Amino acid sequence: MKSQIFDVQKLKKFNDEKRHLETIWTGEQGRINLLCMKPGQEITTHTHHGNHIWIVMEGRGEFLSSGKAPEVIDTGKIVIVPPLEEHGIRNATKENLVIASITAAGD
């Protein structure tokens, strides 16, 4: 495999009806998805069998975790969610939100 560099500014895409999710890399150990959310869009709480990592590339959102108050996450923040913990995100702002989502293979 060769090294790869991804330009998020060129890859990001938005959909007026629902959040846009696109897999930008897949390997034996996991994958990277780019999540693009317009204001008001969200990813409802869900779980994974392995760790889940979100890196906020642009904008600001609310990290949702079962039983906890929403927590603001913005550009440059990294969220690491352990296996089987319920989590989601909501774009409650008036700006677009772009997140790199890293998950283990099979999740």
C-alpha cells in the first residue's frame, strides 16, 4: 500500500435531506468515513463493537452520549468512544459540520 493524502475541502459533500456519509478509505484494520452534516441534521445514538473515533474537521456540533448532557465539540476536537457505548452527534448550529469517522474493520 502507498501513502495517501486526503483533501477534506475537495471531498466534502452535503445533502439537504440527510447527512452525507462517504467512505474515503478502507483497509484490513478499519475504515475512514467522511460525515458532512447541514444545520439540524444528526446521527442518532448507536454503538460499535470496537472503538469509534471522530475528528471534527470543520464546524461545531453536539456529542450525544446515553445518560449524559450533550457536549459541544468543534474544529480540532477528537472524540474517542469505547466499544458498546451509545453515542451520536447533532449539528445544532447554523453552519455545516464535517467529521472524519474512524472505525475498526467489521463495525
